[in-house]
Amino acid sequence: GLEPQLAAERFPVVLGGCCTLIPGAVAAARNATGQPVGLVTIDGHLDLYDGETSETGEAADLPVALCIGHGDEQLVAVGRERPLVDPAHVALLAHRDSDEARGLRALMPEQAGIDLSWDVDAVRERGPAALAAEALEHLTARVDRFWLAIDVDVLADDVFPATPVKQPGGLTRDELLELAAPIATDSHCIGLSFACYDPDMDTADRAGARDVAGMLERMLAG
């Protein structure tokens, strides 16, 4: 499991699966360190839905909400502490579903107490590397260690088609790497997950799988 790896101060890289793994990874990080941990997401979605506001009811819509203690009582109790993450210790980067989420009456970052939130337009406006530095500066002033969760649907559909949720816009591969590499290689980052690649949607020669491996290699090389 993750907890022994983290307790041994190894840097785990978890390949999903989907974003439902985030609360478990954060719980393991908190248990292993014995102290509060933060969460950085690089994701096309805010993932702040609950069982009533999610159109699908899928747990993949809920992970950030569950981490900050919002949602079904049994699901938010996944870890020893509640909430798993203080909302002030969450940074949401490159999302592009705010209008849709607001229309569905989902919890919004400002309502949740999450003040570190930059959508895909802000990433482009400020520049991925500059925004990564800004997010790190704010977050690491508040919490010593954090988990990085990347959802491959943060990329534009034509850049990475082997993922099920389609939405307009999205980052290029280089933009994602410029944003994620400084965060993944920061000394405060305790581990990362990379989720939502769907092998059933990949090409026969597994181009998507090779792409994921190549992005991770470049990202962790800094």
C-alpha cells in the first residue's frame, strides 16, 4: 500500500484508474506523515460535486469535495482525520468546468474556502511555469507536504483522446509539463497520481500509454 511507501520517504507515482483514488492517497499521506498535508490538482474539472449535484453520481466527480469533508458521511470518513485536507491547503489548477459546475449548483472553490484556484485561462495568461511558482509559494507557506493529482483530461481532446470525459479547450502537452514539472519535483511534493487514461480508448499500438509514460518521464526529470 501507499502508507508504508510514504512512511519510508519514498516518492510513489500512482497510475490510475480515475480520480477516486485521490482521497485514499491523501489519507495515506496524512497517516504516514502524522501531520496535515496539502493537495494540488491539475485537472480539467474542479471535482467539488456531491451526490446531489453530480449529474452522473460517479465518485470520480467528488474527490476534492470528499477530501475537504463535503459529501456523503461514509465517504468523507475514509481517513483518520476529518477533513483529510484543510481547504486552505488545496490548490486547483487548469480546470475549465466552472460554468458547468456553477450551473449544476456544485460547491465552488470560494464557497469551500479554497482560495488557491486558477482555471485554464489563468494558466495561459500568467504562463504555466510562473503560475506553478505562484501556487507553490502560497501553498508551501501554509503546509509542509502535499500530494499532486493529475487528471489527463486537463489536456485538450485532440492532444490526448484516450480519456472518457470530453470538453472544449484544455492544455497542450508542453503547457501541462511546464505547469506540472516544477510542482512534481518540488521538495514539498510527497507523491503524485496520474489518472483517467482509458486503455480501452487507446489505439492498437498503445500510443496513449506511451504518451503517459513519456510525460511522466519528462515531468519527473524536471
